Amino acid sequence: MNDSKNILEQKIKPLIIIWLVLIVELAIFFYLFYFILAPKELVQSTDKYDIGFLYIAYLIAIVSIPVVSKIYSIFKNKALKEDDLIKKITLYKTAFIFKGLIFEFAGVLLLLAFYLNEIYSPLYLFAAIIIAFFFNKPSLSNFKNDFEIKEKSNDNAIIPMEDEKITSDTKF
């Protein structure tokens, strides 16, 4: 059991590093767009293409969070049908990569919309994307809970039975 736990930790560790890199990347992009590229006074753009880009960025950002959740549940359902632990961890990795790509894309689009339109409102959605990305940090416990990985004990411990519901048909 200890060996499988170590193997799982080794498989999850690169995902955590990727997650950290993506968070740092978004922070660097924010710093670049907000502190270096943004003008001192923000005046909303009147260019119809910039405004159109703003609305597209809003749409993608708003849709990205439920889409990420749906993609994750698709991979989770597929993994629950699998018995092989390696296939399950591969599906978990793939689901995380998709989540990261979608959040990164939405975040960068919002920063570009902020830069092109010179208004603060895309930054509020950018903050929501960052918060959602923080809540999607990969971990061994999340993997075990979501993909129903059972801990196998080496001893013959007594496993408690689930409580049965008492109904009107229950005989004492």
C-alpha cells in the first residue's frame, strides 16, 4: 500500500508544479498588463472591434468555469469505469491539463480585453478566474476522493457497516 501511495504522489507532484507555473504565469501577465502596459488614465475605447473583443472575452470567461466543471466530470465518469490505477491517474492528469488550458486562455483574453478597452471590469472576471483556478489545485486527496480510490489495509481490521435506514417495513 505504501508503494502505491508513493507512486501516486510521484504522479501528482508534476501536476502541482504545472499548477504553480500556470498561477505564476498569470500573475506575471497581470503585472505586465496592469503595471507596465496600461496607460496612466483609463479611457474606454470606442473602437467597435475592441468592444467586440471585450464581450467575447467576457463570454469565454463566464462560460469557462462551468465548462471546466463539466469536462472534469466527464473524465471522472470515464475513470470510475476503469479498474486500472494508471488509467485513472492518466485521466486525472488529462482533466487537469484541460482545466489549466481553459483557465489560462480565459485569463489571458481578459487581460487583453483590459488592455484594449482600458477599463477595469475585465480584471474583476480575471480575479474570479484566478480564484477558480486556486480551488482546482491538484492533490492526492482530491484524486482519491473524486476517482474513488480505496485505501487497502494490510491487516484484517473490522470494517464498520453502513447504517441502515429504519423504514416502516423494518422488523425488529
